[in-house]
Amino acid sequence: MLATVLHGKGDIRCEEVAEPKIERPTDAIIKLSASCVCGSDLWPYRGLQPTSGPAHMGHEYCGVVVEVGDAVKTVKPGQFVVGSFCISDNTCPHCRFGFQSSCEQREFMSGAQAPYARIPLADGTLVATAELPSDDLIPSLLAASDVLGTGWYAADAAGVQEGSTAVVVGDGAVGLMGVLSAKQMGASRIIAMSRHKSRQDLALEFGATDIVSERGDEGVARIKELTNGVGAESVLECVGTQESMTQAMNCARPGGKIGFVGVPHGVQIDGQNLFFQQKSLLGGPAPVRRYLPYLIDLVLDRKIDPGKVFDLELPLSDVAEGYRAMDERRAIKALLRV
């Protein structure tokens, strides 16, 4: 089958690879309904994250089960499923505490930019729908696998609640999902920090009440101006750079919470500054599996439409253009039809 393989910095190819097979009795094989490129895929693509040899790319997925191992009990062939980018058994102490992304058997999904994928720990990782969804819902269900669940975690970790003020740092797919999530959680004011018109427009559609285009100290000053000098109770950091983390921390009010989900690259935290500012941090890989049943229901009930974050659709054979378009910020997120 044809699948996406990263050979080095800027060298992404759609090439022939072996079809996945059941390797363990807890595995499932799914036929993907669609795949996509994630913003985190750009880190190794840009050479900012080391890779050892050719890497099979893709960790966001949904589709139909075609085969299961002997130990799989909760999903069966013919069912439509959505799974998390973090593989988990959903039974260990960390999973039961709601942090499936720190499962004692955790693996990170790979190889999903392809027609078929092997899902380890299928019982703990996959959530099946009652029936096959209509085709127009596939993009939104695919988003639930990572970016929607990650944006939701950012809002949850930041303590967004009814009537609160939330600031979203980052206007990529995860940041935009953070806006949508904050809206669903009842925030009365959602300030999206963005410099790009198309992303600003989508943020407003998802529920943003204000747009701040300034960055750094100027961006923080603008947030303080909008909040009468106080800062926000909840700040969602959805980028992963030193600048974005510093901006997020400085936008939060004393006692505020920062939910950080951007994969950190070169980020350092000033402990003394954090101590005296009295702000809390919670983040990391999103426990998407915790939220999946609820998010899937929201999508199937058509209460949210996160699939709008896909503004470029390509066949899998053109995956290299999807990476280029996202790298050059010509696209927010590329959907791949397999």
C-alpha cells in the first residue's frame, strides 16, 4: 500500500510499504476513512526534532475495523471507530485517573497517513460509534482523534468554566480547537491571539469574542488592556515555543491557570517568577481517550463542527504538498483522502 514516510528534513514521500498485520492479540487493523497532517508533524519535517531513519508518519485516525486480535473484546470488524493518538490500555491506575496519555503501556500512534493502520491495545484505545457515520462527519470525527481532544484538554487544564475569560495563544488547528472548546465550556469572553485573517475568521466562527494580533510584550499589554489590567483566569498555550509560553504565563492573572499543550521546543520556565506570580500550569500530551465518548457525541449530534479546521483536502499521493502548505502557513490543516 502507499503510505507517508519521512526520510529527513523536508523529505516527505508517499511510497509503497507493507500492509499492517496483527502482531499482538490486543491489536486491531482499521481501514482509514481519512487521514491528515498534524502541526506536530512539522517539527521533524523542519528538522527541529530528531528522527532515526525513515519514519512512518501519521497519528490521527478514524475508520472501519477490518480485523482484530484474539484478545480484543470491545470492538469488532465492521464497526466505525475513533482512537487517540496516545495508545492506552484504559485500565492502569493513570488511565483510571483520567490520564490515559500517561498509561503504563503508553505508545504513540504512527503510520496513520495510510489506507490501513494497526492499532495496539484496541480495547483501551478505540471508541466505536453505534452505526457508520455519514461521510460529511468524517472530518470532524478525525479531528476528535487529536486536535479537538488536545484543544479540549488545553481548555480543561486551564480551568475554563461558565462565565470565565479565556485567552488562546496560537492560531493553528489546536488553538482554534481551543477556542471551540472554551466556547463549549461556557467561557463568556474568548480572546484569540492571531495575525492571520483566515484563522481569525475561523476563530470568530468557533466562538472567539476578541482578536489580538500583537505578540510578545505588546500582546500581553493588549490582553491586560482588554481585562482592565487584571489578566485572564484561563490561558491556553497551543504552540510550544519560548515566546508563546512566556506570553501565555504573562497573560494569566494571579491565581490563573495555564493549560499548555504545544509540544515544548526550547521552553524554559523561571521557577521564581512562577512562584511569585502564583499561577498554575497543567499540560502535556492530551488524554484524548478521556474525552472521546463525549466529543464523538457532540459531533454526531451536530452540536460542533471541528472539521472546518481542514482548509485543504488532498489525495494521499499529494501528501508532500500538504506538508509544504502547512509549513508555509498556506493551510491550517490538510485532510488526506485515502
